[in-house]
Amino acid sequence: MTEKPSDWRAAAASKDTSAYGPQRIVCLTEEPTEWLYLLGQERRIVGISGYTVRPARARDEKPRVSAYLSAKIDRIVELQPDCVIGFSDLQADIAAQLIRCGIQVTIFNQRGVAEIFSMMYQLAAMVGQAERGLALMRAMQQRLLAIEQAARALKRRPRVYFEEWHDPHISAIAWVSELIGVAGGDDCFPELARQAMGKNRIIADGGEIVRRDPDIIFGSWCGKKFRPELVAARPGWEGVAAVKNRQLFEIKSSEILQPGPAALTDGVEKLHRLILDWDALHG
């Protein structure tokens, strides 16, 4: 078990910048866990979200102490974290309970690609890994630029409907919409992507999706398996281009709905590959 530094003298005596910053971290969502592993700082993590699947070994190595909207407060207190990291106003109640217990809490609220990079830099700096973090981030940024450049060669950009939930229909959040654009598609509901909360991205009239006639439908049902056959069977959807051409695909929520490294790597790569496949079919 990693011990907290006894005082500032221990940090001052060390040449290792990792002696600074939080030494015992609880991550209430997956993306800080994945990022800390990529930074080589997994030793600091003492608790993770039960929804964590990236990296896979984290589930074997770290105790699971939270869901998304709830947490085992007593268990977290027992772990004696010097920082708990969470995401968004949806975890405000958890954060408030932990703060009342005297625990430091950092809540990030990243919604777009630039904000994801900002979160990653801040967290890297918190654990003394700013340079390593920047190197990893620059590699991701260069790959995003390369994908964006490759997408310019498409004969036509497909109209893309991204469904985050099916009942009611909820469309893409900002970072997903942005990554669709990088990958070569055009989000069918860009005006909704600006809304941070899922309740404000509800498409009450499914007929509006039909009218916007997406060429590709991506589904990522927040941890529930996407069922293309159920989408294709929706009344009135038989004329939608994506349905007629069988262009309905799942992007796992762990790859695209976590506002962290996964979306900027595996998530956008999968979007881009499927858009290239669509383009080849329509050449």
C-alpha cells in the first residue's frame, strides 16, 4: 500500500516529481483511471468505478467503490484517499458527501474534445507527469489531425445519427459529435450536441430522425448492447438510408462515451474505419 508523504519535507528531499500531488486517488469514473495507467501512475489509484473496463487489469487490481450515480462512501473513507476524482454535475451529491467527510474532491466537467485534453493535462500535472502527459496528448492530437486529413478524401461526407439511448432517443454529446466530424461524418443533430445534459438531447419525435435521413447510424446505449435489428424495425424507418443499406453499427460505450483517452483513440478510429467502409460502398 502506498503511504502518504509524512510532510512536505519528504517531497522536498525527493528528486522525483511524483512525490508531489495526491498519492492515494479514488476514481469515480473510468477515464481518470485509464489516463493514470497510461501515465504509469496506477500505483496511486486505491479505488475505481465498477463500470471500469479500461484497462482490463484495473478490475483485478483495484477495489470497486462506486457506480455512476452512487458510491460506497464509508468504503472510500476507509481507503484514506487524498483526492477523489469525478465527472460532471451528476456526481455532485457524491462529491458533497465526501467533502463533508473532509476528503479533497476534484470534479471535472469536460464536454468537448479540447476540454478532454485540458482535463488530461491537469490530471497529469497533479501527479507530476506533465511532460509525459503532453507527449501522449500530442501523439493523440497528431493522429486526430491525420484522420481529419484522410477524411477530406471522402467522395461525400455521410450524414450520421449517433444514438446514446433508445427510449427516449438521445443523440450525441459534444465530444462524440466533434469526433464524428473528425472521422469524416456530419452529425445529424449538431444543435443538440451543444447540450450538456442528456435530457436536453432527447429527440421526442422519432420522425425527425427519419426526415434527416442518416446514411449511418451508430449506437452506444450507455452500457446496454446496441440492437441494430430493433432500430431497423422501428415503424417508418424502412426508408432511412442507413437502414436500407444496413449501415447500423455499435460503438461500445467504453470506447466513445467516456470523455477521456478511449474516445480520442479507439473510439474515433472505429468511427473513421466504418465511415471509410461506407465511402467504399458508395464509390
